Amino acid sequence: MSSPLDQVRSILEPLVDQPVAQRLLSEASAMRDRTLRAQEAALGALNLPTAADLAKLERRLKSLTDAVARLDDHLDRLETRIRRLEQP
């Protein structure tokens, strides 16, 4: 027995092969791209971050957090070595 997804796929596959459907899909994709660019422009005009800006900031913060964690580990090791040297 086929799944509902397989049934939908079997109905849609012949339609997608039609030139009209391909053109509509292409136009829908182009419209989506134009909409995203317009949204980014509007957010930029309002001085608000886009999703891409937030993702970039998130990556930078993660990188900074990782660097601080490495520094903290290094300082802990250094502190341990200093304490050993201070012991008689």
C-alpha cells in the first residue's frame, strides 16, 4: 500500500512535467526571490536586521564564546601551574 505522500507525488509528477507548470514554478521562485530582496531592503531602510544579519551575528557570537572558553581553560591551566610552582 502506498503512503499518502506517494499518492500525492504520483498525482503531481505528470503536472510538473508540463511546460506551463514549469513556467509557473519558475515564476513563483523568481517572485519569492524578489520578495526576499524587497523585504531585506525594507528592513535595511528601517535599520532593522535581516535573518541573514542575525545568522551572521549568531555565528560571530558563537565564535567569540568559543574563544572565551578556550581562554578560560588556558587561564585555569596557567593558574594550576603557578600554584604548583608556589608550593614548597
